[in-house]
Amino acid sequence: MPEVSLPWGDGELKIALPEHWQVQQIAASSLPRQGGDWRDALGAALGQPTGEAPLGQLLAARRTGRIVLVVEDFSRHSPLAEILEVVMAELTRQRISTNQVQVIFATGMHPQMTAAQAAAKLGPLAHSLRWRSNRCKDAAGHVHLGRVGKLDASVDRDVADADLRIVISSVSPHLQAGFGGGYKMFLPGCASIETIRQLHRMGVDRVPRQWVGTDAAGNPMRAAIDAAGRLIDQRHGKSFAVQYVLDNDDRPAIVAAGSMEAVQQMLAKRCAVACGVLVEKPADVLLVNAYPRDCDLWQSFKGIANTRWAARAGGVIICLARCEAGMYGMDVPQWSLSWKLVRALVRLLGSDALGALLTRLAPNLAADAAFFIRLALQAIHRNPVLMVSPALAGGGKTFPGLKIVADPADAIAEAGKLLGDSPQKVTVFPSGGTTYPVIAGGSTGGDRGGND
């Protein structure tokens, strides 16, 4: 009996597959493991940045100015406390008082960070630095920058008014913006709710296509993010990037610092080589582990959105997702309809029509994550999706059209009912949260047989 072993928390999860399922590919990343002391590499990058003056020089010119550190929230696994030690050492050398420094978590429209979560991310600095999350629904707390094409851009006032913005984040594949990092930490990370809504709509087309892994030149959402980010720097102050690509142990394997766009684009290219996996043939069964973005339902679903193009239209997607944070504020209608009936309605009515119906039935959803509903329904339209999550299943959580079970064996049995006893080709993504398929002989456009 074939067996696969996948990362699961601090250990591994072994899954037995049926005899007639053949694993045709383990689509693993080729991320380099962190070698040597990454702290030394980061310190060197701060002193010899790309396309920008050294951080010490920028700080020396702003000794009486306001410094904002824009950092990732609890949904990301970067060793932020250790990274901040290196960055704060430079601030100390330049005699920057902690009273001048503020930390803003780029939560976008995620829930506000709790004190415990902030302490876990910031370490001892949580007690010595002022910190808060982006308050996306506080209109007065955001500055209107202007329009960038269809985007009406507003960003956090403290971020916009800072004399120096130090942006600390990883660069990894992103289902809508191609890759994360760079000015994305401002928009949507520190943007108003309406700006976030507009941005997310850019990444959900009526005809679904694969945006993950696309570069800035071919991605309208990333182009809008970068254009709006430039408006922030033109308005006031300067932004300095501290960026890195994490290895499979969540340690910075590649580090860089300097110009916001130059550093992000450089690391995105490195990330594309390591995280874009060539897929020769579409799978009958796509087994995707949402690791390391598996903290909640929304983050876990990104693993499905990243990798679903590796499954044939109608093939079954099985997603493994720990979801220790549960729904994490994703308040969706708890329908009594079976997941199969909901999927049949999606197939009949189309994902757009059913998504509009859901948001009318739950108006609060439109203010938070209506785009997620539409994105999820597009995936469900093309493929039956089964999610293995003991936390969600044990808590009685449901999502329209999604089958949630506690045990991988239950998902495999359900997939068997859908596919029958004939031989099935299986593709496995051990780290679907940070990898994506590069389809052999094809483009990333279109839904390949699953259009609404």
C-alpha cells in the first residue's frame, strides 16, 4: 500500500493511500536550507543594501524622526523576534530612542493581534515597543493617497506619516499578487477596508486563472500595489525593505535589504525558481498539505488556490489543514445543505451567482471576506474539495460546498466514492502554502475546462 509522509505541526503525518492510487509526483520545493548564520548575512545586507543607502545612514539622517516597523502578523511563521534583534541593534547604534519607534502589524483585514500573539512574534520587544495592528475599518486612521487605475488607495496614517518605514517580511508565492513582500505590506497589509476590497477584486477574475507565481509585469494586482506604494514614498518619508525567503524550517535562507521594489523582485525570482514546481501531467487526485500556511481556514485555503491547477478538471482535491486558529474571524453561513448539493448548485448557477447570494444572506461577510467566498466557490466549481482538519471537524465548523473531515482515511474514502475503483494518478504538494505548479506545455491562463 503506497504511503506519503507530510509535515504536520512539529512532526509528520503518514497517510496510507489505496493500492490503485499511483503517486506520479511529489511536488516539493527546492528551497535551499539556511546555511551559516543568517543573522550575519542580514547584518551585512543592512550595511550593503540593494538600490538604497545603508540602514545606518538612513537612520542617522532621521535621529529625531518617527520610525515605523511594519511587520507580518501571527499568520506568518517568520522568526520575527530574532530578525528584530538585528534590526534594533542598528537603531541602537544610531541612538534612536524606542520612544520614536512604533511597530505596526500588517494584518490587512485579519483579526487584530492579541497581546499573547504579539508577545510570541516580538519576543521581549513586545514590552519595550509600542505596537498595534492595522485598523482597516478606522477611516480616520487612514490617509487617502489617490487613485491608481481602478484602485482608490488609502493607507494607515502612522505608516504614511513616518519619516522612515522599515518593512520586515518574507517573500513567498501569493495566490493573487504573484509573490508577497515589498509594498504588499502596505497595501493590503496597512490599508483601509475599501482599498483591501478593491485589491482583492483584482485577483478574482470572472474567468479563473492562475495568478500565483506571475511577475510584476503580468500581474495587475501587484502592479497596483507597487504604484500605490510609490505614492506613499512620494508623499513623505522613505521606505526600506528587510526581506527574506524562508526555508522549509522557517529560517531565512536568502536575505536582502534596500529598495522596496528591487528587493522584492529579486527575491521573487529566487522564490520562483525554488517554489514553482514543474507538473508534467494533471492529477486525478491532488493531495495538498496547506503547511506552512495552515493556521486557519482562510490561510489554509490558499494552499488549494495555489495548487489546484495541478488537478484535472473534475479531479478530487484533498487538502490537509491543521487550522489551530479555527475560522479566525471567517463568519460564513452554516448551511444544513450537504456539500454535494452546494457543489451541484455552484455547477448549475455558477460561482459568481452563488457567491452574490451568500453575501446577501450574510451582509457582514461582504465587509470582511466576500472575495474569499467567490475564490473558494470557483475552486469548488472546478473540483470536489475535501479538507482534512481535526480542529475544524471537531469544532463542528462547516463551509458551503466543502467536505470537512477529521481523518485522512475519511477523505480518501470519499474520494474513492467519487472516482471509483479505477487506477488514479496522484500528485502530492507537501508544502502547498508556499509552492505552486508550473504546468508543462501550457500557460497559467484560463480554467482548463472549469469555467463558469
